[in-house]
Amino acid sequence: MSSITAPEGTWFYGGSTSWAPVREYVDPEIKKAHPQFELRYTSAINDPPGSGTGIRMLLEGRLTFSLSSRPIADREYQQSQQRGLSLKQIPVALEGLAIAVHPNLQIPGLTLGQIKDIYTGKITNWNQVGGPNLKITAYSRRFEDAGTVEFLVENILGKENLGSNVVYVHDTTDALRKLASDRGGIYYASAPEVVPPMSD
């Protein structure tokens, strides 16, 4: 029996896609420990999933809480204050990024500097990083929708903008489908969305 007391009722949440692979394991365990505490994942109807979308939905009163793979922005704190709300961040996990390419692309590996140069448009062909003579298609979600994109821009691109070469996708599923048929493609996402869990 858990010593933690959980509130009763239904709680709507959404936001960061980084939590999606974890949600299927965590939510059932919470339900077992606290049957009166009902979690309901809610996605946006017309907006792509992600941290920014989740925080917008929270500020609009459509969610009880939101998951984010980035800190709350100053503009979001200001919006919450204007609406009489008080936002609070509670860290629950650490996240790592994974880089995905077509399975048949033969490259020796990439440095962070090379990833930066690919996503800022300075490297445009795989032969520039020891691969075949093949145009690079750099896929990304949009900056305003995904905390993972903000993390890449701030921590790997050194706050440089994504290059004009970047092709935008709706979500990670969309990107991985494109990679399956695009030998020159590259994409980045939260590691659990790209790397399958290790079996026991």
C-alpha cells in the first residue's frame, strides 16, 4: 500500500512527446496504486504534439498539468500571470537525444559539431562527414512546438537558427517514416522515441 495520498478525480495532461514512451509504463502503475486518481492523456486537435503545445493548452485551461522537455519560458510565465495562474516546474526525469539516419546509410559517426553544421546548413552532403556522395535531408519538428527542438538549438546549435535546408515534420512518427524511404535523411528526438527499450 502506498503511503502517498493522491487526489481523487480525472486529471487531463499532455505536452512533450518525450514522455510518450514512458507513459505506457508509468500511468498503469499509478492507476494500480491510486485507483481514484484518473490520468487522461489529451492531445491537441489541430496542433502538433509537444512541449509548447502542452503549455499553451495548460494556459488555456484545457489541461490540468503539462509535460515539458524544456523549462517554462518567460513569455509563458507572463501569460500565466495575466490569466491569474501560477506555473510551477517539477523535474521528474532526465532526457537524452538520439540521432537517427536511414539504416543503410554508411557513416562512421557524427560529432556534435557536425550535427550543428548539418542543422544550420553548413554541411549538405554526407561525403563531407565520411559518407557517400548523397544530399542530406535534415528533418526537424518546429521550434515553437517542441522542447526537444529548443534544446537542440540552445545546446547544440549554440542558439543559431535552424538552416533553410531543414524540412519540417509533424512529429517523430512522421520523421521516422520519412527516414525509412530517404537514405539521405537525418532526424533527432528524445532517445526513448527512437531507440527501442532494452529487453531483460
